[in-house]
Amino acid sequence: MIICTNKMEYPLRTQCQRVHKQVMVNGEKERVSLLFMKALVSRGSVDAVSQQMASHPQYLESFLRTQHYILHMDGPLPLPYRHYIAIMAAARHHCNYLVYLHSAQFLRVGGDPLWLQGLEAAPPRLRLLDHINKVLAHQPWLTACSHIQTLLKSGEQCWSLAELVQAVVILAHCHSLCSFVFGCDTDSDFVPLSKSPNGTPPSFCPFDAANGNTNVPQLLATPSEHITRRRSLDSSCDMVCLKERIQKSQEEREKREERLLQTQTLQQTDMEEEEEMIFFTDPTRFITDPDLCYQEFARREEDHFQVFRVQDYSWEDHGFSLVNRLYSDIGHLLDDRFRSVTTLPSMHSPDLKRAIWNYIHCVLGIRYDDYDYGEVNQLLAQDLKLYIKAVACFPDATKTPVCPLSLAPLKTSERIHVNLLIMEARLQAELLYALRAITQYMIA
Amino acid sequence: MEKMSRVTTALGNSAISGRTMFCHLDAPANAISVCRDATQVVVAGRNIFKIYALEEEQFVEKLNLRVGRKPSLNFSCADVMWHQMEENLLATAATNGAVVTWNLGKPSRNKQDQLFTEHKRTVNKVCFHPTEVYMLLSGSQDGFMKCFDLRKKESVSTFSGQSESVRDVQFSMKDYFTFAASFENGNVQLWDIRRPDRYERMFTAHTGPVFCCDWHPDDRGWLATGGRDKMVKVWDMTTNRAKEIYCVQTIASVARVKWRPERKFHLATCSMMVDHNIYVWDVRRPFIPFATFEEHKDVTTGIVWRHQHDPHFLLSGSKDSTLYQHMFKDATRPVDKANPEGLCFGLFGDLAFAAKESLISSDANRKPYPGGDRRYPIFFFKKPDPTEQFAHVSSALSVFETDLDSNRMDWFVKTAQLYLLCGKPFAELCDHNAKVAQELKRPQVSKTWTMLRIMFSDPANLTTPGLNHNLSKLGTMPLMNSFNMKEMSSGMGTESRLERSKGESRQDNIHLEPGNSHASNNNEENEETEGSEGQAEYMFCDAELDDDDLYSMENDNQAEEPEYTLPQEAFQLRHEIIDNPSAPEHLQQDKADSPHVSGNEAEVTCLTPIESFSLISISQPLFSPHLPASFFCPIVREMLTYYAEQGDVQMAVSVLIVLGDRIRKEIDDLTQEHWYMSYIDLLQRFELWNVSNEVIKLSTCSAITCLNQASTTLHINCSNCKRPMSNKGWICDRCHQCASVCAVCHHVVKGLFVWCQGCSHGGHLEHIMNWLKSSAHCPAGCGHLCEYT
């Protein structure tokens, strides 16, 4: 006798259905709910960024696929490295939200908590990446063949070409994601200690663990641990795992430190704990040269910075082939993203989209021979231009972008669409500069 | 060569001659085109627009068309074409979307003739009609193709591809009205110039952009296309549906493709990224280029055959700011460097070997493989030029058959299945394995195991169960009682030596005896170190420990070593997946250590009661001096190497695992890894997956243990709708249900899933097991009486 299983009410199923109902506004959004459910089941959380993008399910799908691929799937870099690079990239724009998110994931995949104390604690190989991170984030046109050469120069700390390409993709992805986070104001919603009402967003509580709260491990050491771990669906379990892991590595580290610094006074230890509290909150630990920021490209022109001609190095012809060769399949995924963001159904006319896209590329020094830049001024109001520039070039969590008047009457989804355009344009610009430098290196 | 070029150029108006030569341009070139009589070439790029004359020894700059102090973007060319009818007429495609024509007959410095600014985006390609003077076609990034009549100020017709950017347009050589267009989304369209409303035919040629296409100069139906997917495809357009007849896989995206004149099956390609070479392919031999030109230092952007009836001159422009004339005779022929030998194993161990006939011609009675001397088809030239063909290699194929029975590997399979590698004390493992080998009629291996037990066990511990069965079952074993320790150890050395000399031949105890006596004479110095003789007897005397005592001792062990008390499951229910390879190593060290520890314990417990139970005892030692296990290590190492070299890597690995820490440090890691790899490979070929997994798990090499963590992906289908699940998450795409939910805990089962074949309900193995211990009914409540065995 067989009873159809799907008629049975299991707790899990009801939970999924709850999520289902939460995001399901109408039939068209079913796709989103499915994506969210998938994310929820596999990661234990749906992050705020995905929730924002939910208004554009078609794009969200390719975005999540790319992100999943570069952070979790096959690739030359070890998982903790990937998240650490993401932390470095997000820290460049003081994006607390992404720094938290990736710190948590960094620990979850077994990263050394010591690294989170700051860039100095990270292995020298990652520290080498700091320069290109800085340049790509703020003045990508400075990316030069010589930077690539320094990184690839043979030696103990050298990068392989494939690793470097993945690192660059992660950097560019996170920089541009910072723009989106800033544009959508996700960062200010994010309060690290509190759990969001539906219990899904970042299931990470840095302070408990950082304090080395000894009550936690005892509680975890009970035999029920095994059972809870198996029920990995609810986020609390991930949380438990995470805490446990932090705790474990914390203990290991403490032991190590004890051995090293046995003479340390109690006061000093206190200070150290204090510091650990900070390292989760302060992204500046992961960057050097915090004052470096975007400068007008136009003003730089007399310093002989050649404009970047898309007709000479384009994503479709050149960038794609190179990136796909060195990091297989990523080209198709990124191609999909660029394609879907331009073809999203939207109230904006194609001309406006192109104007936004080209304007961002323009402020980053990339020019199209076949575009009349007068159109930018016609189509984009002054405040919209300011907004775009602020989001693309100065995404800084400490400030809030002023929403331009011309965007105010629009629906949220349209505003998000503009932010998506900004993000993708910026991503492509950074990739083009980095990949051109790599091409030049390969020819030289 | 000289003769050839004269023959062919006789077709043209003037004789063409020359050599491989190049000149520096001021700027990177984007495209080149050659005039009809093959005397001049035009080079166009972002910052260059020049005409060079092709002279015997060099390029000579004839004209700079890029005039004016600050040339406009109209001069920035993406493509250029020289009219094949009208000598003074050129057209360029500008990156800003303009289509410009140039009249060289103009008296002024600026030769610009017409300017069409109808395209909104970059124009990728311009193409003159091959026979019509005033007809020009353009294809642009904006997705439109336009046909211009040069006598009019604007386009006469616009073709909308409806599918993204146009990358190339080409008039058909033979069909007056037809042109082909290739698109960024992978499509190729055929148009009739008279019908701008819709295309005649469309097909998807590549995944990703189709960068170029070229009609065959002689065959009306053939169209070659090249794309970003690194392929060149030749399509037969004469049939109803475009049919792919040839496909060449290159190593980089294909930017240009040009059929070679006078050679039906040859075409030249160059790439847009990474690869700087120009390749000439014979489409029938798609795996290796027919010829390669390797002169350029940066990507080649334009290639053109110098004369439409001369296959020997190829011109190319590049981003490295050079213009080259390549002579075909100077090309490199990759086939010369290719390896024409082949070697392959058949399913049943047959070996096929193909090699150049010249290499194995010494064998007189060998016949060339039929079909090896196919004639090369000749199409357009009467006398085949030897340099115009693939090097003709006829190979001889030899097949070596193997006798199926001679290398039966039954013993291997049985041994692999029956051997115990862990989970019991060392001595028991050795005895068990010795027994297994004995039963498979491999006495030599069996003896080796027995000796290993003797050598590495602590004397007191040797005892126990091993001899029980030795005494009771094996007739050969009691024989050993007559050996003393000294003989055993020295015999060990000689045995392995003996074996080496006898190879695989069977070896019995009879052989062993003379060897032993001989060896013991030789090894007299051993005697001093080996100490008292009584030891050997002492080792066996414990065999008769009475049962009670035996059990009590084992119970002791069990209390101390929970590892053995746990009922051994066929497999572990859920083993932790560990990313860090160092972790499992640690785990295994524990395991390998533990039998050792228990051995020590046994020693303590059973030293006292020994006396009363010895039946065969001859002399009782007052003290128990014994050789340290490390004493034997060099011998054992030698023995392992010997087995491995004999091809019995199974023995080497099994001993390695059973001995564990006792021997591991003696053998360098690389050798160990090599043995493990070979053994695992063998096991997997015999489909002994469980054994191979066990070996992987028990190995201590980090390189081996990490094998278990590779390719751990499991593809699953949804239990509701039977469709494959995507790799993310545990929710089915289609029916939005969680797949494989455990009937007991109602959570997704991510590990082992066990289900009842009667009612098809199931869940976590452990949960179901527990459930069915207490209840006979299905946990899902369906009322079925499930059975778990």
C-alpha cells in the first residue's frame, strides 16, 4: 500500500510553504520564491541583497548562479581564500554588510579566524592582492600590466594565472555589489546583532563567539549535537555549527597564543578581547591606504591616461574569451548577467539604459566610438547623474545616497533596476581593465 | 615551387613573385584588403589607413589616406575592402557607425568620396558585390544590414536581422542575389538582396557570436563560419536545411576565416584572443593544422590571400603593428612534428600498436594495413605538389593477443575481498590473511604473513587465536614448531632472496628447507644478536591457553579499547566529510596505533599464567628477551619492494596497511603513494569498490586519502516527479516539494536513504533502524509491515 507522501504535513514542508507565501505576491513571482527556497535550504539564509533583487527574478537567477559559482563551486582558489578576497573587496567600500556576510562564510568554510584580525594577519599572498584591489575599486584605469606581473612573478608567494583571474572576478563582483548594496541602502538596515524578524538573514552572531563565551561550548558539547547537526535546515543549526567552529578554532588559537605569550598579563588579554570585538565591526582592518578614492577621470586625461576604447577591447570579443579560457564557464555566466540586465523588462527606454551604462563607463574612462555623449545630458537629469556617479564611484556605507527627484516617483523595482544597471556596468568596466592588463601581460 | 607559381599566376594578369617579408606599421591594424591585381594592399585600423605596394623584396608605402590634423572618428576603421572590379574604389567601416567610400582617383589629398552615417552603432563589416560595381553592403552592431548604391546619397535597402549585432556579411560568389550574414547570438542568415523584408533562411551555427563567414570561391554551396566557441564549421547550403559537413576545432575563438584559392579543402583562420598564429586547415583533417604561420607577436586581425587564383601568398595584419607577406613554402607543418605512433589496449588485454612502416619494416612477412595507402584526391591541379599534401604516412598495425587464461586474476579478487586490513589485533590480522593466502594456494604469501606476525608481535601476545586454527586446521603449521627463532628470521631473508631467483614459480616448504639451512650457515653473526633459542617455542606455547582465560583477557581488552567492542557495521552510518586532509590522517593514526597498545596490555596480562598451559614447551625462558620490531624493518622493506616489483602490489599495500606505523617510516612516501595508487587502480578495474574505498580510507598518504573527497557529487531525481534535481538545494524545481524526506524525523535525508521495497517509505538509515526495532509498522503510517534485515 502506498500513500502519496506529498499529502502529509511535515514540519519542513510547512516551513517551506511559509517562505513560499511570504514572497509569493502573485504567480509571476513564483520563480523568485523557488530561488529563495533553494537558497534557504542550501545556505540556511536568504540574504538581504537577494531579497532586494527579487523584483527582477530573471536577473536574480543569473546573479545567484554566478555568485554561487565563483564562491562555492569548482575553481582554483580554496574556499576560505575566496571569502577573504570578498571581505577585502567589500572593506574597500566600507560595506559592513558584505564584510559580515563573508566573514561568517569564511569561518564556515574553515578559514583561520586569525586572518579576520586584519590584513596583516592574512598570508602574504593575499596581502599582495591588496594593491590591485585598491586600484580596481577606485581608479580601475590605473590597472597595469606591471601589477599583473608583480603578482605572477615566480616566487614563493606567486599567483597562478587561473587563480588571479578568479580573484579578479571576485573582487570586481564584490566591488560592484557594494554599489548595489549602497544604492539600495541595504547596509543601513543591517544591524549585526539582531536577527531579522523572519529569522532568515545573516545567521551570524560575531560577538558571542568573539568574546570567547565559555557557556556556549558546554552547551554544545551535549550528545544532542549530532542530532541537531543533522537537521541542518533551520538556520539556528547553521548558527550552532558556526559558533561551534569559531569556538573550536578560537580555542586552538588561544592555546597557541598561550604557548607563545605565557607571560602576558591579564590586562593585555582583556585588551585583546576588546580588539577582537572590534575586528568584526571595522572593515578598515582589511585595507591599506584608506584615503584613496575615486578621482575624476577627465581631469586625469592630461596625465596621459589613454581612454579605453571599447572597440579595441570589448567584453564580447576579447574579455569573454580570455576569462573563459582561464576560469572555465565563468564567461558564460557573466555574459548571462550582462545580457539579462539589459533585456530586463522595464519602464526605462533602451536609450536611457544605454545612457546610464555608457555614462558609468565614461566616468571610469571607457569610451564608445559609436556613442554620442551629448545624449547622456539629454536623457539623464543632473540629480540622476549625481546619484549614478555617487553609487558607482563612491559607494560608502557611512553616507546615504540622496534619491534623485527623477527617480522618486518610480516604483521600487524601477529604482532597483537602475541600481542593477550601475552594478553590472561597473562590474564589466573593472573586468575589462583587469583582463586587458592580463592580456597585455600575456603578450609581453 | 618556382614552377608552380608560374603555372598558377599565368591565370592572373601579371606574374606574382616574392618572399616572406614584413614591414612595420605605425599603429595596430584592424583589417587589410588587397586590390584585384595583387600589387597593392590597404591596411586600416584605429590610427592607420595606408596603402602599401607589394614589391619583390619589400612593402613600399604608397599612400596615406589618413589626412588632416585631427582626423575624425570616420577614419577609425573596423573593416576595409578594396573593390574587386574597380581599382580606385575602397570602402571602410568606421567604429563610430559611418560607412565611408574612398576614391583613389581623386586629385585632392583627401580621397574620401561618400559618407553614410545611417548606422547607429559600430559597423563591423563592409562588403562590395563581387560583380556589381556600385553595390555595397554593410553590417553593424545595431543589428541592421544596409545595402548602398554608390550613385545615391543613402541606402537603398535595410535588412533587419532581428537578432542582435551583425558580425559579418558576405556576398555569395556564385549567386548574384544572395548574401550571408552572421550574428552575435550564433545565428547565420541568408538573404536575397531583392527582398529586404525577411531572410530566406536562418540557422544556428555556433554557440556564442559567429565572428566571420566566407563563401567557398568555387563551390556554390559551401559556407565556412567561425565563432567564439573556437570552431570553424563548413556548411552545405544547397540542401533544404543547412548541413554541417566539416568541423574544425581550434584552440581559440576564430576571428577570420578565408578559403584558400585553388585548394578546395583548405582554409585559413586567425584568432581574436590569446593565439597569435595563422592556421591553414585541410577541413578533412580537422585535428591538426595543415600549415602554420607563427610570425606575429600579437593577435592577427586581418588575413587575405594575395591573389584570388594563387594559393601561395598570404598577407596578414596584426595588432603588433606589422604587415606580413607569408610564403606558403615557409610555413611550418605541424604534422611533421606529430607522433605517428599509436598504442592501445583492448578489452581483453590485446595490445594494438601502429607505427610508421619504415620503423618496423624489418619484419619481412608483414603486410601493410589495408586502407593505409589511400590515394590523395586531386581536384584542381594536375600534378600534385608534394608540399601541398599532408605528409603521407602509412602505418603498420600490429595486434598482440594475450592468452586469457594465463593471467587470470581470480586470486587477486578473492584475496582483495577476503583480506582483513584492520579491526582486529595485529596478530589476528596476519593469521587471517595467511589463512586466506593458504587457501588460495599461495603458500609463499601465506608464509610471509605468518612471519610478519612473528616478527612484529610481542612474544607474549602472539599466542592467542592465531595458533588455535593453525594447530587445528593446517597441517603445515606445526612444522614450524621445529624451527627456532633464529631460523625463522634468517629464513626470512633467504626466502625472499630465493623467491627473487625463482621468480613466480611456486615455492613450497620443501624448497625452503635447504635454503634455510644454507642461510643459517651464512648468517652466523645473527646468532649473537638474536639471543636465546627458547623463544620460538615459547611463542607457540600459549596457544593452548584455556578458553576461560582467553575470554577474560579479551574482555579486558574490550573494556579498554572500545573500538573493538563496537559492533562493526558494514559501513559507517555517517562519516564526517573533512576538507582538511590532515584530519583523517590523525584519525587513522589512532586506529593504527590501537592494536599496538592492546598488544602491550595483553603482554601484561598473560605473562604470568603461561607456564601451566604449555604443552609443547621444551624449555621455559626465565626472561623474555626479544628482538625489537625495528630490527626487521629493513628486511620487510626489501620484501615489500620485492613483491611490488613482482607485480603483486596487493601484497605490498596490504602489508603496509596491516603493519601500519611499524613499517611506514621505513618506506619513502612517494613509493607508498605509488603502491597505493596502483593497487587502488587495480581494485577499481575489478570493480572492487568497497575494498578500494577501504584501502583509501586506511592509507596514510595524504594524497591517497583525499581521493575519497574527490567527485563526491551525487545526482538525484525528485522522488515526487521523477525529474532530475538541480544541484542547488533539496527542493525540486518542478513540484516544489522537498525530496526524500525521512519518514521518521521528517527532514530531508542528505546521506544514506533506506526505504522499504514494499511500501516505498523510508528515511535516514539510523532512524529507520531504530524505528523498526520498536515497531513493526511503517513509520509513515501506511500500515505496511516493513522488514529491516
